[in-house]
Amino acid sequence: MVLDVGISRLLVTKVGMFWLTANALSFAVAVTNGYLWNSIWTFRGMGTASRHTQYLKFVAVNLAGFGLNSLIFALVILVLVGHVGSNPPPTPWAIAKGTAVLLVAIWNFLANKHWTFAESRAKITPGKL
């Protein structure tokens, strides 16, 4: 989240990049970083799929998350500013980005826990929790 927000804000405020382009670039960096930390720390030892398969699933979950993030961000900006055609002022940007990041973080965690790093049903022994 820190990378996503930090890179996106830097690209918008210092480089003058359009918010949606900045969001896409910060997403790409954050996804790869997120996979590394989630596979090493959060979901360490979980899942039965290969690293390659897990990474592809992780990217798929995060692509859906990116779509949700962009949609939520745009909707909040639309409500606060009245349009999405240009970069919003700092306060509406922060509110929109914070709202989108919080909601998508919940989505990403649950989807990764129950799909990306889930145990294969074939490997679960009946009668054991």
C-alpha cells in the first residue's frame, strides 16, 4: 500500500502524470512487491500450487483489484469534485485513494487467502480441519 500510494502521488504531483496512468504504474510495482512479501511472510508455506501458478493467480486477483481500485477512486472523485477528466486537488485525491486502497486491500487479502494460496482440496484429508 505504501508503494502504491507513494509512487502514485509522486507521479501525479511531481511528474504531472494523469492520475489513472500513475495508478497503473504504481499498481505494477506494488503487485510484484506484494507477491514477494505475501509468499514469504503472510501466506508462507500455504498453498499447493507452483510458485509460477501462484504468481499468475496473484496477478489475476490484483488485476481485478486494480479495476476495483480505479472504479472506486473515480467514483469518489466524481462525488467530491464533479468530474474525473483531470487530476483532482490534493484532499479529494487523498480521500479517494485512501477509500480505494482500504476496500481493495480487503478484496485482495480474501481472494489471495481463499484462491491464490489456498490448499488443494485433493490434499486436504477428510475429517481434519
